[in-house]
Amino acid sequence: MSPLNSDVIVVGAGPAGSTAAKFLAERGHDVLILEKDRLPRNKACGGGVVRHALRFEYLRDFIEENHVGACRAHRSYDATLRYFVEYHTDEVLFYNVRRRDFDHRLVRFAMEAGAHLQEDTMVTGVGLDDGGVRVRTRDSDLTARVVIGAGGVLDPVARYIRRSEGLPEDMSDLSFVPVEEYPVDQSFIDDVYPDYMSVFHHGFEGSVYGWVFPKRGLLNIGIWPRPGERTDVKAVLQGYIDHLAGEGMVPEATQVERPLGAPLPSAGPAEVSVSHRMVICGDAARMVSPLTGEGIYYAMESGRMAALTIDEALARGEPTAGRLAPYHEMWWSTFGEDLRAMQYYARQVARYGTTLIRLAQKDRYLRGLFANLFMGTVDATGMRGRVLARMAIDLPLDVIRALNPLKVLRRR
Ligand SMILES: Cc1cc2nc3c(=O)[nH]c(=O)nc-3n(C[C@H](O)[C@H](O)[C@H](O)COP(=O)(O)OP(=O)(O)OC[C@H]3O[C@@H](n4cnc5c(N)ncnc54)[C@H](O)[C@@H]3O)c2cc1C
């Protein structure tokens, strides 16, 4: 094998790849990021960054100075559009960012730490070689001791790992999700979306949900179709916007023009995330909440954990699957269970959305639990007991109220 080009090659300069590259470069490794696009670039996204992303201390100043609205309120509608709950809090539920700026800043953090970035470089495949891993690009082959797959849902390292584990190439959980941003007067935002109130329409026209994320001077609007549905996404998005216009939630005659779109997974995280000399992070390992579609924080956290594990594995010699295995255990025990729990909540919302929203209308505590769950600010696994316990109290009350026993008694 030819001399190695780097200690670690990272596929993709998204939140997962840039975070992994930064932590590895800080630990003295020679890191090369290969990115198919040229940064800064935009990305189809709501641009909501959950507040616990501020655990990455180096992000704090950037977010404080560059966020375009701190969301402190949430409204959720049910699929019949007849019921909604609203929740306001003094705490930030999430920060709105522009992905173009956010991702660009993350990769610059990595480069400031010493990582190298090669743009306009599409990785087409990976394979093992004597003493290293070979990374194929359209122009040449590069080699490294380890490769990190952080190229999103269609990542080539993830495909290699699935193939070598004999796992099927299953894309049935992917939805193609359109989103577009519409400039509006700030006074419109302040009137209609106080506290940068985020809005979800669960089950709108059979979708998972439609959303509005108001940001400074614009509305970020998208709709998440159910997986496997072949839909005219532009028409679906326009249908949602027409509904919003009818409710006064977007200026009249707002037209879909050139929405961005990207695949969003919903089946929960990958069962296998390491192999000999390889790990996958973020969307490549399907680390996206099946309830909310949130994935930026999981991408960053998995990138950090991958870097720490690779650092240790390289210090011990050959980065075998066994030496990289602690990475899988680390992310699984930190948020993997949570992502599974989110799948449970997603199913309940799809089945009983109206009942849940009606219960929450009457119970501020439950409203708070739901809003925090949807905004990704709480530990979903631990909450399952609290939600069920609260519903066990609320449900009989709700049924009793619906039956209205006093009225029945008075009639007698
Ligand atoms: C419509 C939509 C809305 C969303 N809204 C939110 C939200 O509001 N909040 C939230 O937290 N999450 C949201 N998500 C999810 C979030 O965007 C992802 O979870 C997150 O971007 C994952 O980061 P990543 O680094 O794993 O992958 P990505 O952000 O996809 O980055 C992958 C990078 O790899 C590059 N790349 C891909 N393939 C290759 C290749 N073969 N060779 C070289 N480079 C390659 C890409 O160009 C890209 O730069 C949304 C997703 C969608 C689709």
C-alpha cells in the first residue's frame, strides 16, 4: 500500500464530520475532510438547534451572536386542525440558525484546530487495504488509518458497513422533505409568532407534520411526508402554505418557488456503527429523532464520541472493530435509547394525536412535557413514565368531563 495520506479521513463537512475532525485535530491527528460541495453551502433544514448543543462550549459565542431567533414558545395542532395547544416559557426551547452560516462556522472550527478540508470532492466508495483504508474519490484514491463516514443519509462508508454486515440496503424509512424560507416583515413575526413560537401541524393531510419556524425576518416552512409516499413535494408544500395563509399564518399569496429538499430517516438509529478501521456518525448512522426530525445535536455529539474513541484506538495500535466498539456503546447509552423512545412517541402521536392534544389543552404540566419533547430539550426515555403517569391521571378526568356527570345527575 502507498504511504498513508492522513491518520483519519472524514467524509462530509456537515455537523458530524466537522465536529469529529475538530476533536481529532485537537488531539494531534492529521485529519483530512473530503466534502462534495463547496462551503459555505445551504442545506435543507429547519435550522433549529436544541439548547443542549451549547454543551459544546466553543459554540456558545457563535450562537449567542448569530442566532436568528430564540424559540420560547410552541404550538401543536392535531390532524383535524380543530385542536391545538400552546406553551410559553422563559427558557429557550431551541435556537434558530442559518445552516449555511452554522455549518461553515463548524468546519472553520475544525480547520482552526488543524484539520484540512478538500472541497468539491465526492467520495464514491471505501475499502480495506493492507494496513489502512482506501477512500475512492472521482479523481483519485486516498488512504488513511481510519475513515469516518459523516456524509449524511447516503454516506458511502455506511453503505460499505451495511454490505459487509450482510444488512439490507433499506431505504423504506426515508421521506423526501421539502422546505423553503420566505422573507416577511419582522412585525408579522412579532404579531403572529410571539417569542419565535414554532408551530407543528401533526398529521397535516396525511404527513408526519408540517412546520413553521419563524426566524428574524423570515419564515422557515416545510412538510415531512410519510416515508415511502411518492408525492409532488412542491404541491404538498404549497397546499400547506395555502392552509397557513387561510389562518393568517403566512402573508397571503405566498408561493412556493424553489424549495430545498433532502431525505430524512425515521426508523431510528443504525444497529451497527463501527467496522474495522471505520465508523459512521450523524445521519450516516440514521441518528435522527423519528418524532421531530431533529439531528444536528446527535450528529455533533456522535462526531465528538467517534473522535475520542478513534484517538484511544490509534494510541493502542491498529483501529480494529473491537477497539472502535466503545463508540457504539457510548452513543447508544447516551442517546440511542432516546431515539428509540422517540419512535414510540411518534407512533402514539400518529395514532392518538387528537386525544393527546386535547388532554394537554387542559393540563399545563402535560403541555410542558410535550413541548419539551417536541423541542428535544428533555430525555425522552426518562419521560415515558412521567407522560404515561400523567395521562393515567388525566385520561379518566377527561372521560369524566366528556360524560359530564353533573349534567347527567341534574337531568335526573
Ligand atoms: C428538511 C429537513 C429539516 C431538518 N430540520 C432540522 C432541524 O430544524 N433541527 C435539527 O436538529 N435537525 C434537522 N434536520 C436534520 C439535520 O439536518 C441532520 O440530522 C444533520 O444535518 C445531520 O448532520 P450530518 O453531519 O450527519 O449530515 P449532513 O448535514 O447531511 O452533512 C453531510 C455532509 O457530507 C457531504 N457529503 C455527502 N455525501 C458525500 C460524499 N459522498 N462525499 C463527500 N461529501 C459528501 C454533504 O455535502 C454534507 O456537507 C432536518 C433535516 C431535513 C431533511
